[in-house]
Amino acid sequence: MKKKHSKVGLDLIEAMTEVRDHLDEKITLKELSDRIRPPKPMSKREIKLIRERSIHASQGAFARMMNVERVTVEKWESGKNKPSGPALKLLRIAQKHPEILLEDGED
């Protein structure tokens, strides 16, 4: 005799199937391109404001938080160099969520 499932049981099976299917999905480059844009360039003034007003750190301390040399922060703030790639992305994140740079990085 076939076993009948209750409505609750069927709902539970359907929900678990949806979770399994969701976990198996991967984000494609197309989907990512539609959701995430490259960060806009950042001015020397914006960088200094993040460091001084949001993080309240010296250039040396800010450099350690960013995992760069102090001279790099100095050059960004003087306009001699511009952050790019991962550094620019991290600065944009720090601009919105400065507390992230104050975390210890250990999980």
C-alpha cells in the first residue's frame, strides 16, 4: 500500500526541495554584471574623509587596516596615486560600513 503524505508533510518536502535547488545554483557572470557595477574612482578628499571622520585613524593605522603600506595611503591622499582594483572596492565598502575595517578578520 502506498503511503499518503499529509499536507504539512508535502509542504515540508517542497520547501526542502526548493532549498536544495537554491543551494545548487551558482551565480553567473551575467547575473553578477546585472547586480554589481565596478566601483567609481575615489578622490583624495574622499579617502581622507573616510580615514579621519569615519575610521578616526592615523595614516599608518589606516594602512594596516587596508593591508597596504603607509606610503600608499599618503600617495592616495596627496593625489599622486589613485586606488584601484581590490583597494578601491574595499575603500567603497569602508565608506558605507567603516566598522568592517575595525574587525579582526578572524572567524
